[in-house]
Amino acid sequence: MKKNEISILGSGLIGSLLSIYLRKRDLNVTVYEKRADNRNQEYKEEGRSINMALSDRGWKALEKAGLKDKVLPLTIPMYGRKIHNEHGDTSFIPYGKEGQAIYSISRGRFNQLLINEAEKVGVKINFEHRIEDIDLRFNELTVSSPGNLLEKISSEVIIGSDGAYSSLRNAMLKQVRFNYKQQYISHGYKELSIPPTESGDFAMDPNALHIWPRGSFMLIALPNPDKSFTCTLFLPFEGGRVSFENIRDEKDLKGIFKTYFDDAYQLMPQLADQYFTNPTSALIDIECYPWMLNKALLIGDASHAMVPFYGQGMNCGFEDCYILDNLIEKLGTTAWELVFAKFQKIRKPDTDAISQLAMENFEEMKEQVADPKFIIRKKIEAKLHQLFPKDWIPLYTMVTFSDMPYSEAYALGKLQEKIMDRVMADPLITENWDKMDYEDIIDQLDKAKAV
């Protein structure tokens, strides 16, 4: 029987980065990946990958691994949301202060870079190796490799970074007192694209995340270095006039796009081909606990898959790696059960908080961002942050441009939300928002914190 020191399940973004961290601690790391190695051919987008948006937490984790400078050339900064209304007019809402941005990056190319870096530092990656069974009494994997060869592998440590449909989590489900909850939301998504213009330039502003919010559905677009945009269409699976079940042919598709997304439609010559070729994918939210059993641990989406509407799934997973590595640094590589126990205790409240925020932000993105009062609300919050930078920090800034624990950001954000609801209830707010008493708002926040 083969014996490994560390076995990581899944070579996705989180598994690859974690393998680099662990290998740099001079541990022997083997990764098992059920998919084939797609680096041996010209890379093609899969047709189901929502572009990633790297923010401060993700960059911090990459920097600690020595990868920031290698990743940066694959990214494009987005300084805010560009909202497209049904007439093709746009408005811009900055994400933060001047110069603050989130960074668009293709999942596939990013993953290739991380896999290459993992192999460079000595991680062994086994592609086309599927986990058939896990015996958690002995930390033993049963793995099938090409040719359907079965192999038993004993491992001192097993880490499941194998996503929302994790093999390790499935094994933990069979254990006593393992709590698990999953929820599919009513909407699915389909990947589309906007190509470069005939002159080879971006068809829209490349330094923004473009959103077409339409109440119960929306389209978003993120820029790529090749001057294209990766678009993601979010629709209900069924019900109403606009849903995946009600787009049956090219005529239906054209009618909906020309009605609701006409300015985007004019930039999408391959829309029909992409729509009817690319899969329609579901969106799932997963909570479970505990994340560990003896020397086996769940991390990233395997322990806390979230919907993508705060752009924090990958950043949260990278922060998992950063925090786990700090604990290993502090407690050593012989105290795995203590490391894992502390990790889950620290991390669970924060991943619960960001998962909840992601659900809530879905409603904001598809409905509220199109409301003129929403834009005023954001301007008031930005002004408060400018005047009182330590007293009022917008929730989005706390989540995206800091490493404040998600749970703290969530709690403070809820206090600020109640105060802003009262501010926005003023019937004259649209006319008078820039003449208001900002110190009074801060006083209200201080009183709320004291309570």
C-alpha cells in the first residue's frame, strides 16, 4: 500500500494554492484530481466558469505564497459597477475610494498558473485520479486511475478542497453528529461572451464590472486581457416570461435580449451559438460542521460553498489557506488535530457571515442597483467614509478592501444598514442628501454600537 504524508483532493484554485503553502513547509504533498490535465493543449474556456474577482483577501494570500507578481499580469482592475438600464444608458458606482479595485481574472488560466507553480515547488499532482472511497478510520483513500486501476493509499493527513460536491465531505456525512445543509437557489447561470471589436479593442469600458439588473434576473460582464468580456446570464430556471425554461429557440432568445439587454445584444454576434451550446449551471449554498475528523479537513467550497454574488468565494477560500498556514506556523506540523480544531473554530462564524452576505447581495445586484435612491445611498456612505474614515466604513469596503473578519463586518454592516434605512426614509433625501448633518449620522452609529 502506498503511503502519503499529505493528500489533497482537488487541484482547483484552493487546492493548488494550499499545496504550495504546505510544500513550502517542507511537507510531502500529493494532489488527486479527477479531471485531465488541460495544460497540454491550447486552453479553451469551459463555457461554465464565472470569471473570478480578486480582492484584498485573495491578494494577501497570494502575496504570502510569493505569487502576487506572477498573477497580476493575468488580471484587469475594475474600479466600480457600471449599471446599464434598459435604454442603454449607464451609471457608474465606485467600489471604494479612488484607486481601489477588484481584479477580473479567468478561472482557467489562473488555475493553470497555480498548478504550474505547485509542480515547480515539488507538489506531485495526479490527474485523472478519481476518489472512489475514503475510510476515515484509517485515513485511507481508494483511488481509480486511468485504465480503471484501483489503488489503496494511506495518508497521514487528508484535506478535501474538492469543491461543492466533495468526496471527503460525502465520507464525513456517514459519521455521527455531522451537520449538513445545502440549498440550490431558484436561479441558474449560463456563460456567454462579448468579443473584441473589429479593430481589436474592448467593446465597453474594461475597468468596470458591467451589470444589467432587471429585477428577477440580470446579466453581468467582466473584462479579459484578450479584450473580450466574459458574460454571465442569471435567470430563474422556470416561471415567468424570462426564465431558462422559456427560452426554447433563437427567436425567444433574441426577443428577450433585444427587450432587456439590447446594448449588450448588439455586441454579441455569437450569442445564439453560445447560448445553446454552453451548459446551464446551478448555484448552491452549502453549510456543514464539523469540518474535521481526526487528521482529515474540509476547506474552501467543500466546507462552505456560497453563491457568487459578493465575489468572495475564491477570496474566502484563499483566506482559508492563509489562516490555516498561520496556524501550522504557530503550532507545528505534528499537531494536525489541534491545528484543524482551531482552524474550524476561528473560521466557521466568518464563512457563515460571508455566505449570508452573498445571498443578500444577489437581491441587491438584480434589483436595487437600478434604483436611483440606491446610487444616492452609496454616495452618502462614501461621503461618510470620506469625512469619518475610522467611524463609518461601508460594508463593501470592509469585506472587499480589508481583512476584517467577515463576521465583524457583517455585524457592523447591519448596524449601519438600520441607520441608513432611517436616513433614506426622508422623503426629501433625493434633493437634500449632500446638505445633511453627517455628524448626526455618526452619533447615531456610536449609540447603536454602545447598545
